[in-house]
Amino acid sequence: MEMERLNANTIRVLLGNDDLAERGITVLDLLGNHKQIETFFYSILDEVDKDHSFASEGGVTFQVMPSQSGLELLISRNQDDEDADEDTDDAQTDDNGVPDFIRQQLNALDDPAASDEGSFIDGGQADKTEVVLKLQSFEDFIALAQELRLEGATSDLYSYNDDYYLVLTFYANKASSSEIADQTALALEYGTKVNLSADVLAEYGKLLMPTSALETGRYYFKK
């Protein structure tokens, strides 16, 4: 593990796959277990901030950038200057010392109503169109998440046979045929459409991000 102090308020931590293995964790574990995300982030902070001087005042926020060789974690301390006054609420912590900013993001993944993407969808009897994409890498998913804001659809990210698959489900009562075509065309710039059903992925694959995968990806990762 490598640590670099970028400035007074930011620490960069580089973790290779070997570092993750030593801690008994993988990027997939972090994606699939929200409590594990929280615990892992703060364990790393404890390792690099042994005297607790960095996080002694206010809260901290985390940003993750995964790669094939591991991941890069940016830990930023909330500033107390006038420019950061409007972020004061985000710096509040709960009884366990977890900043509300992180708590709210984690809770949003468990509460579909708190998420824009797919939160208004009521599948019911509405006709739907499913598009299943195979992604060459997790980096492709991140890139797609930055570009595609779904309308009238949900997105689910799966891991299956060591590959990533994204299921886009469009609802006819929420998206027109032209909107579906446009959004699918953009998604195909980052993945390949495959003849694999969502049911097969649900039964045999591992669901990493349900319902709002693209939005969840934007929460935690950047290109």
C-alpha cells in the first residue's frame, strides 16, 4: 500500500490487488456489501492516520477509482472555511463517528425511493424491453455510468463467469421507442449486446448493484 499526502486536506492511497488480498477483500466485495464499504474505508483511514490528526476535526469523504491492478482511494477532509459553510450538514457524524455524507450515500443504495434512477418505475403490467450488455472491464462500466443518465429505465450490474453484465430494463409507459433506441445506442459504445437473459444472470450470477447501478457507480467511482 502506498500513501501520499496531496495537500493539507487530501490523502491519496494506492492499493494493489495484493494489498486487497492481504485484507481478505476484493473490489467486488466492496460493491456488493454496503457495510463492508464503510468498514473498509475507515480501516484504511486508520492505517494512514495513526495519530488521528487528519480526521480529528469535522468529517471526511471518500472517492474510489478502481483499476485492473487494484484501486486508488482519495480521502478528503471537509474544510471549515467560509467556502465550505454550505457543506456543514454533510460534515455531521452519527453516534458511531460515521459522517452523514457517507451514511446517506450508503442508505441510498438500500432505499430505491432515495435514488433518481428507477425510483419512479412501477413495472406492474407495463411492457418492458430488456437489454443485456457484456462489459469488457469495470472501467467500461464506470465510463458508461458517467455518460448515460437513464430515463424510464432501471439498471442492474451483475458479475457472471468472471465478466461484468449490465441489464437495462426500459418501461414502455415511461420511455418512448426513440428514447430507448438512443439510450441503448449510447450504452453500446461501452459494451456488447449479448444473447443472455436477465433471468439467467439473476439465477446464476452475482448481483452487484440493483435497480440503479449506473447512478450508484456515479456515487462512488469516477473515470
